Amino acid sequence: MPDQFDADRSGHPGGAGPERFVLVGYGPVGARFADQLLPAVHAGLATLTVVGAESVDAYNRVLIADYAVGRTDRDALEVTDPLAARAAGVRILTGTSVTAINRSLRTVTLGTGEALPWDRLVLATGARANVPTLDGVTRVRHNLLSPPAEAAGLDSADAPLPRGVTALRDLDDAQTILAAVRSGARIVVLGAGVLGLEFALAAAQAGSETCVVYHGEIPMNRNLDRGGGTVLARRIRQAGVSMVKHARAESILFHDDGVPRFDALICADGKQIHGDLLVLSCGVGARTELASLAGLSVSTGVLVDASLRSWTDLGIYAIGDCAHVAPRPGPGASAAPPAGGPSGLIGPGWRQADWLAAQFRAELAGVTAGPPLPPEPDSVVMLKAEGVDVVAAGDTRPDLWDTDKADHAAGCGSGRVSVSQWADPEHGRYVKMVTRDGILNGFVSVGMPRTAAELTLLYQRGSELPMDRSLLLRFDGPDFEPSAGANAFASDATVCWCNGVTVGTITESIGGGQTTVACIGTATRAGTGCGGCTGRIAEVLERFAP
Amino acid sequence: MDSATSTHCPYCALQCAMTLTAHGAGVTVTGRAFPTNRGGLCKKGWTAAELLTSPDRILEPMMRRPDGSFAPASWAEALDLIAERLSGSRAEHGADSVGVFGGGGLTNEKAYQLGKFARVALGTSRIDYNGRFCMSSAAAAGNRAFGLDRGLPFRVEDLDAAGTILILGSNVAQTMPPFIGHLDGARAAGGLIVVDPRRSATARLTDDGAGLHVQPTPGSDLALLLGLTHIVITEKLVDVAYVADRTVGFDELRRSVGAWYPERVQAATGVPAWQLRQAARRLAAGHGTYILTGRGVEQHVDGTDTTTAAINLSLILGLVGTTHSGYGTLTGQGNGQGGREHGQKCDQLPGYRKITDPAARAHVAGVWGVSPESLPGVGLPAVQLLASMGVSGGIRCLLVHGANVVVSAPDAKQVRTGLEALDFLVVSDFFFSETAALADVVLPVTQWAEEDGTMTSLEGRVIRRRRAVTAPPGVRSELWILHELARRLHSPSTFSTDPAEVFDELCRASAGGLADYSGLSYDRLGAGDESDEPTYWPYPAGSTGTPRLFLDRFAHADGRARIHAVQNRATDAPAATGGILTLITGRLLEHYQSGAQTRRVPELANAQPEARLQLHPATAEQLGVVHGGWVNVTSARGIVRCRAEVTLDIRHDTVFLPFHFPGDQSANRLTGGATDPISGMPEFKTTTVRVRAVAEHAEPEEMRVYA
């Protein structure tokens, strides 16, 4: 079914000259790929053309919420050195769209009409913010449309969002929001996913009145169980953000002073939530229209195999938020859509970019390529927000008392599931640990930062939990500091670090007739190093003197 | 009649000042006022003189007999044999068949003379030293960033006025205890930040509001530093004017740390984001801020890059080369600083010169009276040098001075095998160290109280070691041994036996180099037996030395420091299941290095007679290990059998072994031979091991071999 091109030098009869790479997309993942391919460009083994729709060089989207509330500078968003890439001969076209991939000609067509030839095409087109169905907002069905020649219209097509309504995805969005935050606007965030919550908390911290509207019972409902979500909502409220749950947004009410401007969000139950700016945070969708139109297999992203090659065309690759990694179906496989999809997280995207560029470098240099790209473990999701700590990973659904069902659901022989849980909603603390045969398989941690950090390491490594699970809770408790509350006059408590002298040794010396700090020093060497403990020696002396 | 001599402690790089009083029965040690130790000494210092009269001391040259035992020999016999074997090997297998292994405990004079002896008398490039295991990553990072490597480019007592001190991977409270007095100011200000996977004695100094203990998982230090740098940049805490005026490379750094936001660092290190933010903000808060690194972050395959990350953080905060703040690395061995300046390193000539630099070769050859062309080129760094023993084309004869590689080198079992495969091994030591026990000839040498010389302390201060007592009659100084061997080898240069003369020659050889001592002499260092002149290098002729470096410029041609962006390597920490854990190694208060000396001091040996594996109670429970019970610790390289010490002072995914002990308690039987690509520093601090409880009398799982 898929036409199998021989990617090796397919567009290059005789294999003469450097391999021509075209990279579509110049976000943080694309930029990482370009940086990592530079050595091959320097060595004359490859040429690289980068086409980016945004009018600026790549920047770090992870920090966009911080930037949108004025917490950090534009400079801090830089993740690549475009000057170095250009100096190496990389052609970087910003503000440029690709309107078509011509697989038989091995070219891409740019919005300018130019056709760029390639031997390998790498798609890093990323994802765009989802625009929910709301009366008053036009939804664009991108996959049915050719990309516009004008790069600026890549996501809005001919239907820009109304005034006072924005997503939070790119620098333009961030600048719109920054202006609102600075003017003290009241901000309504629609959607309680990670990005929406991070932004709402940052905006509240920057002084904006902020409200998060979400349907369902709990925020981050894709990642958290009910307990964790409930405690999290409470913590967020304590941080000054209003949380409106069970709110099914239906339409938008506009001010109309010539040009309509956002006034309120109207929910199915008639609730009106007023504000100056509506920030849509309803997830993202991969930009796959180019791939679809070129006839590449697409599901929730461009379908690629474990080596990031398109299922359909072996000369085309996809990485980052536009890539859906799934095994290529064998003959006669079911036509059901493959599981999984883009993670939407930057870490896996960077790992893909690094790995793919390393593969290309090795191949071009004629050396043995490194190991295959390891399958991406289930992502650890955490909120980048100061003062509200939530981390979750893996399977968090099994219930404390209901693990038989979880065992069964996971299939026979897949191991014994058990759940340990700690909940203290009043103080905003909640931890749930799900293990399979003792190995951490999923967890939620709210309001317990140190515990969360340790659980993250254990989870990522596939480690066993200590039999006494409560150890992991105590990291955030006062008794974690073993010395705190310890008896400073216990016989084995060290007094003099320089000479390793304990309370016991000093009391023996006192028993032996020593009566001053100096005498004790002569007898035991306590206090004869840095001298920092002479006060402590005096205390011991006072307490144990006959 | 009693006589008092002012000298310094034989052990660590703090070089505490002490007074030795010789009397009929021996020598009494007392502390002496000095800015670093202020009259105090630690347990090791107080007991140092016991080794002068140790019954274990070797008092005449020992030669191995055909049956494998040792018999005393005269100096003439021993030296004749050595000269014959070395020249024979050279004639048959080439000059590079003879290796020399030096130490960071040797005086400057000995270190200098050893480097000269190798290059001139032996003509070999194969010289390196145990400092490769300690300081080479920090040295490489310092040279790369500042153009010069002096461990602390400021005085130790300058730390007293600091409000914030960040210590990364150093347990100073046990390794150089009197140093901690200089942390009191920062502790009083609540500003001591200690980064260590263990709740070490030093980490405890942060208790009770004195600061912050940051406890990352082993091997994640670089990610931690990238994270702190990220926070400083994103929160606009950078010293912008300093970065613009005094550094190059900031933009690249900014881009390289963009990806290391606190939550990602949390996931990589186990350190919560709030703690990272708190630490970064504190570092930027002013009041005099110092960042200090130690072996814990340096002894890794990415040690140079990790140290560089610490330097980068210091530079963007504007700390280095100011009157109030700074960055430094805490040199460990007594002369670990001087030992890396005067030609023991495989790529260096005296004065911290590069052996590949034609001008340096010409200058040094001029001082030595030989032709520059006759000097060999770059040799092999320590791990590779030792790995070449018994290997075709490798070294066949080895001279060891001031080192006990059987215990101190990584992959110790392989090192032992290599030593056994040598044609000829000569060890100069006071005792039958584990390495000496494998030698063909053992030469007894003088101890610190029996010799004159100079040491360069961790703050780059050149100090005098003074002779307090006469050495036993059969014992000789290494200067004398090298002189005698050079004569027998018909060396084209001269080798003085007088330390003052050697020092003068060293000063001439160093003139114009980075570590320039040319303005120094024994007179200048303090003529009488009492004084200690504050002499910090660089000390070119006509100057008065340099207590604080870089105040006006860095040592690169343009005067600016280099910010060198570094990347985190992917870590693949093992899954902690079935007893798989990460081993880290380090020191105990009572012992020094391989323990060859301190294990022979009864008071120290009684306090810490054996290696104990530290592990967390939860880990112990899981593995069925009890406090004081026996465990086997295995890695891909070897096995250690010892008792367990169950303690809350360590992370649950980590175990700790001290590296002072020999035989089947030798931590370095477990460590591997991977090295840093820039410095040649071996990876000591993250080794994957499996821990298993065993019965007390269980048979060890491999042959026990004792020499």
C-alpha cells in the first residue's frame, strides 16, 4: 500500500554532492534538529533549508506563560543560535509557509511560489491551539484546507479570533496577553489543562484577577485522579485564582463599540463569566494538513515508525508535536487508528530531534549509527508554577480498595497492582502511589514537592518503592531532617566535628575530673580544630558537671 | 634538649600550621596560629607524629627475593639494580617503556624533580600522578574559563565575610575540618548551601536556619547547575554589566540553558523546584557570595563540564575576580595545587606550562641545560598510563612516588593485575603500602617532619615545610634518590639534593609561566623557623604575589573570562530493583586517601577500623540488611564485602563507601575506568552496584589475594 521510495539518495542519481535536507517548522524542536545537524553541514555532507511560518527565529515555547505575564525577558526564550546556523550555510526562511509537499518531484512549494528540492524532508510543524465550538467564534477545519500562502494566516486562515479572545501558543498571543496583564485586565481562562493552569497562576501572581473555567469535576482531568484534582483545585484557589467547575462554555457575549470585543463567557447553565480577555487553553492539535494533502498517513499526527520515518514515504520524517509515533502496520493489520499520539511535551520532542539528527550524521559520515530511539516512557506531567506543586505520571486511576479490578483490567499475569494513598485536603496535600509488583507504575502528588521529586525519579527509572511507603511522604515533613528534634545531648551526638568527639566522650572526660572547656580540649581534643564547638562543649559541661 | 619547629600538617591541602617539638622520645604536635586553621587541628593532624616512630616503618631498602619475600639491601645495591633494570628496559623497549607515577602529597621540589627526572634522566613521556584522580577536571575547567587554574583564587579567610557560600560535592567538615570555621559568617547569615546526596557532616552545618541542604540523586549535578543558571537568567538576576565587561560567551549559555526550567531539573535531580529557586535567588542576593566545588561534582566522566557549569553560574552572577565574592575548587591533597604545577602531569612542564608549547620547551630545556628537542612530548594521563601496564607497547617498568594506586585508582583489581604484569616495579614509601607490597624494590623515604621543602596550599599560598627531626639512618629523601639514579643513568642534567637549590631552580623554570614562582626563594618564604610570609602565586620576580586573582583581568589574552556553554549528558540511572543502587565514594574524618598512613595511627584506626557501607533504613529493610550486618556489594568490576551502616543520612537510592581501605573492602574494586574526555579524570562517584545481605562467615565470592 505505501509507495516505498528508496530514501537513500533517491533524488540524487549517483549520490553526488551533499544530501539536501528541508526542515518544515522552526519551533524549539525544529531548531534543535537544525542545531544537531550542523556538524554534517559544516562537514559538507548535508545542506539544510529551514522554513518557519513565524516571523521570528525559534524560541522556547515552554516559557511562553512566564513571558506572557512579564516574568521573564524575550532574551531568555532563546534556545538556538540562528547566526551560527546561517554562518554555517543553513538557509533559514522565517515568515514563510509551505503550501505543498510534492512527493514525486521531491520538492516543497513555498508560499512565495518557490520550489525547494529535498532528499530528506523533516516535518516539525508542531501543533496549534484548539479553538472550541463557541457561538461567536469561527472554527477552522484545517485538515480540509491547503495551507495559505501567507504564513501569518497559517492557523487563523481567514477567520481570526475576535478581539479579546486569544490562544496562548506563540509570541503574538503572549504579547496580546502581556498588554492585558499590564493594564490590570480581568482574565478568563477556558480549560484547566497544564498550560491553562500554569498561565492562570502566573497571571494571578502578576496581579491579574484570574478565573479558570472548565467542564468536569476536577482540573487536569487527563492526568489526575479525583482526589488529586480536588486538592489541586483547592490549592489553586488559595493562590488567588477562581475555579469554575462543571462549566460547559457555549457562547461568547461581546461588547460592541464598532468592533466586537469579548465581554463574557456564557455557560450551558446560563452562568456568565465576565472579563476583559478570554484565553483559550483547550489543548492543541497537530498541524498535519500538509502531510494529509500529500497523501501521507495521518492520525492524531503524522504517522511515523520508531525511527521517525513516515509510514508512507521513507524520505519524509516527522518530529515533535506533529509526529505520531506508532509501529507501521503489517499486512492484514486492522484498520483501527493506532494508539497513542503526540505527547504535547517538549522533552520527547527534543529527544526525537537529537536522535534523528544523530542518525543522519552517522549515516552521512558512514559510521555505525547509535542505538534505536528508546520508546518514550509515559510522560511525567507537572505544573510549572511557583507555590502550587503537582506532579503526576503513569496510571493513576486504580482505586485504593479496588485493585482487583485494576489487576483484571491490565490482563492476567501483568502483575499485582497496589495503591498507597495519603490525603490531607485541609492542608492541600495528597499523594497516591500505584505500584505493579512493587514497581512504581503511576503516581499523583499535590502539595508535597520533595516527595514529588523523589517519586519522579523512581518512576522514570522503573524502581521499586520502599516497603514502608510512608518514607516517601516524610520527605516533606519536619522529621525528614534527622537532626531536627534529635537529642543534642545523646551520648553518640557529635560535638566536635574536627576531631570526631561525641557527647559521650566529653561526659567521660568530665567524669574523669575535667572541669573546664580547655581541660576537656586537652583531654579529648574537642574544640581544638576550628573552635566552632566550644559553646557546645560548655553546654555539655554545664549539663553533666557533677 | 627540646627544639620547636614551625611547619605544616602532612595531610590535606588546608596545610594547617603546626609546631613540632622534638624531645628524646619523639615529637609533640601543637597547633599554631595561621589564617586558615587559627591554631586548631583535626584528629589527623594531632596524631600525625605517631607515624614517625611507627613500628611498620621501612628503615632500609627492601628487595624482592626469588621466593617472593623481601630482604633488606644496601642503598648501593638497590640503586644499582634499579638503574640497571631501567636502562635495560630503555635499551630494549624504548624510553617510553618506563613509567613514573607521582603524587599530590610530594613537595614542590620533589614533584618538580620527578618531572625533570622522567623527561631528562629517563627520557620518557610516561609520567602522570594521582592528582589526575582529584583535581584534573577542576583544573581543566579553570584553565578553560579563566586561562589559569589556582584552586582558590582568593584567600581562605576571605570566606569569613561572605553572606552566602554554595558548596557542591565537598564534605569539608570531615576532609579538612578546621576549614569550617570560615563558613561561620555565611551560616550566621543563613546562607550556607550544601549540595550532597548525603546528609554529610558538612550538610548538617546548614541545620537550624544556617542554610539549605540540597540532596540531588548522584550524577545529576550538571542538570542541577544548568537549572540554577536558568533561574538566574529567566528571573533577571544576571550581573549584566559584569557579563558585558568581563566575559564572552553569555548568549550561547543563555540559549543552552533555556531548556532547563526548574520543573525539568526537578525531574532529573530529585531536587524540588522551590529549593532550586530559593538557592538561585540566595546566590544572587549579594552580601559576598562564593561558589565552591569539590570531588563530588568533579569526579565524573562529565566532571570538567560540571565544573564549567559551576563557573558559568559564578560568572553570570558577577562573582569571580571581585574583592568580595568568587568561585573556587577545594584542592584535596596536601600539595595537590603545587603538584599540578611543576611537571608531574603528562602534558605539562614546570610553571603550569604546556609541554606542546615550543616556547615553554625552549625555556625549560634552557634551565635544565638540555636541548628542547630532547624533551619527550605528551604522555598518558593516569588511568590510561596504568591501563598500559603489561599491555603490548605499554609501560614495563614503573616508579611510584607518594601514591598507593592499588587502593586509590579506579578499577583497582585491574590495576593490581597490571602491576603484577610489570617487568619491574619500584615504590618509594614509608610503609609497605598495598602497592609497595607488590614491588620489586621498595625504597624507604623521609616523612614530612624529617625534611625541608615547600607546599602550595589550596589557596595558592606557597609555604615552607621544615625539618624538625633527623630521619632514621637508613631512610633517604626522594631528592637524594633521584640524584643517585640520575647519576647512574648518566643524565645530561644535574639533580641537586638540596631542597633550597631545587626550589631556586624550580622558580627559574617557572618564570614567565602561569604559575610563576620566580620572585620566591626560601629566604622570601620566611627565613627563620618562626615566620610564614603570605606568598601567593603568581609571584613573578619583583612582585609581592597575588592573594586575589583576576581583579583586573582574566588570564586569557583579551583579559576576559570564557563562558563555555555545556550540555547535560543523558543519564541512564538504573532501575532500583532487587538491590540495584548507585554507589558514591568519599572520605572519613579519621582517614586520608588510601589510608596507608592513617590506618597505621592506632587512635584513627580504632575509631574507623573498617569500611562500612552506608545505606538508608528503608533500603536496608527492603534488602534484609541490618545495621552492622555483612553485605556484598558487586559491580561489573568487582566485589566488596563489608559491614552495613544503616543511616538516615543518605538517599534511599544511593549507598556510600569510604575509599581508604584495602583488600576486599576496597571501594575502588567497584569503580570503573571511564574517564572525562577533557581532563582524563575517572568516574568515581556514580557506579551501579548490587547490594546483598550475606551471613557473617559467608565465603567471599572471589579469591582473597593479599600480598
